[in-house]
Amino acid sequence: MGGFLSKKKGNLSEKNAGGLREKVRSIQEEMSEMVCERKKESAAYERDMMVFAFKEAEWKQEKKKMREEVKMLRKVVEEKEERIRGMVDSGGGVMVVGGGNNNKSSVGGGSGGDGRGVGGGGGGGENNGKEWEVLLGSVFLAEQMKEERARRDETVEKWKQLYLAIKVELDDLIQRTHSGNGLYWKAEEEDSVEELKRELKAKEEMIASLKSKIASMEHDHFKKEREIDIIRQSLRIMSCKKTLQAPKNVSRDSQLVKPKKKQARKL
């Protein structure tokens, strides 16, 4: 009866130990899943930050290049404007001189005859040719100046578009950061890491306590098994002693019966 009860208790302890092992296994699986998920999120965060760093470096280089190009274009435009001003000023002087010669030719024509009048007309034609050269040069420079301004405006427009693209990227990054699509602010990330550490520590403590319970239950089970073995061995020894004592008693009884028979014969 005692052996049956001890065997029943041993089966119950085995069932409890099996249930605890299953709990430990499930907790370890949950922990491994959480760790894998956190690793994936951190890898995605690092990848996004690397991409953003590369883009930022490219944007800085492009911005620097465009600034240098704008400075160069501004310098070229200023130089050409200075040249146009100088040529316009020199053209105005020629026009004034031409006007003076025309007056002289008209005066000469009125007083001295046809020869002076023809000479005065030739001087006016030469001055008009210079004036036309200056005007054509100024028109050509004005066209070049318009082209340079158009190029400068195009460069400025490109720079504006780049700035808007950078702004859109930054806004998108901030929006993704706030919405939680793999990017976190440093404080929020630290809080989540601390929370995960606390959960991990609590689960590790739970696992340690469950393991200690399993170890104690296994120790109790082993102790009970030893006790059962001792009881079985003692029962075997006792049964062996009984089997050995039974023939001895039979032989003693037979020895006692023989003298009684001899005494009966003598009588």
C-alpha cells in the first residue's frame, strides 16, 4: 500500500515537473522572439540612419557646388555689366563728338562751299559707324547678360528644388519617427530598451525560480525513488528470509515426530 502511494506521488511530481518545463520552454521562446524583433528593429533603424547620413552628405556636397556655381555666375554677370556700362559710357562720348562734327560740317557748308560740306558729311558717317558698333556690342552683351541671368535663375531654381527635396525628406523622416515605423527618438528608444531589460530580468528571475522548483522536485522524486527501492529490497529480503525459515521449521517438526515414533515402538 505504501509503495502504491509513493508511486502515485512520484507520478504527480513528474507531471508537475513536465508542466514547469513546458512553461520554461514557452517563456524562452517568447524571449527569443522579442530579442529577434528588437534586433530587426535596431537593424532597420541603423540602416535608415546610414541612408539618411549618405543622403545628407550628398545634399551638402550638392549645396556647396551650387553655391560656388551661383557665386561664379554672379561674378560673370557683374563683370559683363561693368563692361556694358563702360561701353555705353564710351558710346555716349562718341555720339557727343559726332554731334559736334556735324555742327562743324553744317557751319563749314554754309560759309565755305560744297567741299567743306562734303568733308563734314564724311566725318558724320564715320562717327555713325562707330556708334552702330557700340550699339551692336551693347546689344550682344545684353543678350549674353540675359542668358547668364537665365542660367543663374535656373541654378537658383535647382537649389530651391533641392532644398524642398531635403525638407520633404526630413519631414518624412520626422513623421516616420513619430509614427514608429522602425525609427525612434533617442529618449523613447532608451525607455523601450529599459522596459525590455526589466521584462527580460523579470522573466529570467521567473525562469530561475522555475528551474529551482524543477530541481527540488526532481530531487524529491529521486529521494522517493530511492526510498521505494529500499522498501522493495527490504520486502525482498523479508520474503527470502520467510522462504528460508519455512524448510527449517518443517525439518524440526519431522525431527520431533521421529523420536515420538521410536518411543511408541518401544512401548
